Amino acid sequence: MGFCSICLYLSKYIIPTNFQREELGSLGGFLSGVVGSMYAVSTGFVLIYLLGNFNKAQEVVATESTILMRLADSVSWLPSNMKPAIYADIKNYAKDVVGREW
């Protein structure tokens, strides 16, 4: 986003105002096209980065839910006096994750 800010600053304050008017004709249009293209490309890279992070978050959630399911299945092998407390802990953890983190 810093690159986008620099391009916007250059197009507004550094480039003389006569480049932005019709006096220079095609040169002003060319420069605005170049700046617009740089902005579009950098915005595209930002969007790709954000979508990648979103996909990573989905993978982490899927992995954590699978681990919780396996843990709950493993509790069935423990003695019966330990099961209710462990099931309650797993349930409370899942509620905390869904309630607080989301």
C-alpha cells in the first residue's frame, strides 16, 4: 500500500499541473495511464496476498477441528470416570474458540 500512496502523491503534487491538463494532450493521458496501471497491478498483488492469508486461515480452522474430533474420539478409551470432565473441557474450548476468536 505504500507504493500506491507514493504513486498517488507523485500524480497529485510532484508532476506539474500542466501535465494533468489538456495542454499537453496525449502525454498527460499517457502518464495517468501509467500511474493507473501501476496502481491496478499493486492493488492486484495486495488482493492476492489477502486471499492467500484467508485460505491459510481456513486450513488452520480445518486442522484444529479435526484434532478436536480425534481427541473426542480418543476419550472413549479412557476410564468412564474421566470421560465427562474431558468432554466438558473439549466442549468449553470449542465454545471459547468460536465465541471469542471469531
